[in-house]
Amino acid sequence: MNIFAIESSCDETSASVVKDGKHILSNVIASQDDLHGPFGGVVPELASRRHIEIIDKVAAEALKSASMTWDNIDLLAVTQGPGLVGSLIIGISFIQGVSYRYNIPVAGINHLEAHLTAGLIGKTDVQLPVLGLIVSGGHTMLIKMDDMRHYAKIGTTLDDAVGEAFDKVAMMMGLGYPGGPRISALAQSGNPKFVKFPQGLIRSPSFDFSFSGVKTAVLYHLKSEDHPMPEKRKADIAASFQYCAVSVLVKKTMRAAECFKINTITAGGGVSRNPLLREQLKYYCDKYGYRLILSDPELCTDNAAMIAALAYHYQDKAVYAKNTALDPMPNMVLI
């Protein structure tokens, strides 16, 4: 089965062709970082307009890279939510047009669920249940996955998502947007023990997260510094913040794995590209005997391959645009 998917939930326009839910034949991703960088974050109206401008080209490139035409596609998929409503509408409208023209069924897919299962693409020996850590600009969650369609939420952020905290700290430090990669790059030359920032809810027995406290602590620390700061001092602060945020994520994940007796751990979302997070997850999974499944960095950020792969498991939910319209669901939840 050849599945073509579109992902346009936020500020990436992506198209992909995946065979049988596990073989990625193409995965084209067009970023909008250049567009939103000057504003320090995603501007929804601009994101929607960029999707309109390039979605045809992105889709055509994905088909060409997979050596396919629409006649070769058996199933269509699209992100139905959550996300920016304007961006979702562009992707859904495009895919429904294809469905109508070529009479191909289309499945609406949950963006968070796709992040959760992205690391499992192509894996045939995964022992269930799996503990999934979703870390992105909009979400921070721990999920117990019993199979590809049944989940239980173990913990979530009570305020800022970890990716949002990275972006805000980067803006405080004048590093620009997107903040995650810039904090990570600067932190490589810094001392992670320079400042002991507070690890939110680390003593709480729950598996929930909080990153507003560390964000505020960074703000007050920056105010106490002399300006302009030397680059070495900036690196130390970036490293200290990153160490704090990653430590909370890893500690909570390890506790949840022990509590629920889960032996396999995966992580998805843009922050799962963070080198320190990947390193620390590997270290502690090796230490405690857990299997860690991390996807390639390209599959951590928003991409259509994860949408197409997940759609393979939702063939029974597919509809024809001639019969049923898919509505965008900007506040779609996973559980």
C-alpha cells in the first residue's frame, strides 16, 4: 500500500510517500524559519500564506522522489489536528482536492499520535507497552502506549511546553528563533553546572512537568549579569538551562518506566532532536536496562512521513472527499 501524506499543522510544509506503513520512499520538508525568525515565533497568518504558496511544489517533489504518480497512491493522509487552524485548513483542503479528483480515500491523523509513533516506523520487534515522551514547542507529555491506537496519558506540562521554554529563553538571551537549536549549539561550550536552575515538580510524585519556573529563573539571572555579557558567560547560562530542562525530562521518564514496568522507551517531537536529551536518555536506558528507540532527527520535527506511516493503521477510518469532508481540529487531543 502506497500512502501519500501532507503535514501542515504549523510552520513546516511537508509531503511524503510511505509504503506499507514502514518504508519511507520520500519525505520532503519545507521549513519557514526564515519567515518567522524576525518575529521571534510563528505568525499564524504568514504560516498559512506560505503553505498556500508552496504546497503544490512540495507535493510534486514528494511524488517525484518516490517515482510515483497519483495513480500509484492507494491511501491519502493529512494532519487533522492539533495545530494552527489556518495551516490545518490548507493541508486538508489540498488533500481533499486530491481525494475528490482521483477518488482516493483519505485518513485524518492526530499530529501528536504521529510524533509518539514516529520512532517506531519500520520497527517490527517492538515489545509493548511502550513509554512515549512527546517534547515539542507546544506539548510535553508522557504516554503509555499499549498498541498503535490505544494510549493512556501519564503526565503533561502544567504550563509551558519544554520547546516553548527553549524558545523563550533563547529570545531573552538574544539568540533568535528557533530557540532550541541555538541554545543547544551555544551550550556545547558552556558549563552546565554554572547556575543551578530550579527543576520544576522534580520532587512531585506525579509525572507532570512545569517549565515556567526555570524560564523565570533564567530571566532574573540574566538581569543580575553585567551587560554586554561575554560569550563564555552566555554559553554557561545556556548550558545550565539546557541541563535543567533535560534533567527533568529524563528523570520523570525513568521514574515512569519503573512505576509502570515498561521496558521500551521512545521520544518524539522537535525537542527530541536535542543532542543532550538523546545522550542522557541513552545513558540511563543503558544503565537501567531499558530499550530506547529514537528516530532519525528528520523524523523528530514536523514531517509527513510520520503522518503517512500512522495512517496505515487507520485505513478503516479513511473517507472519500466526495462523501465526507474532514474538518480541522486545532485543539485535537491525544487521549
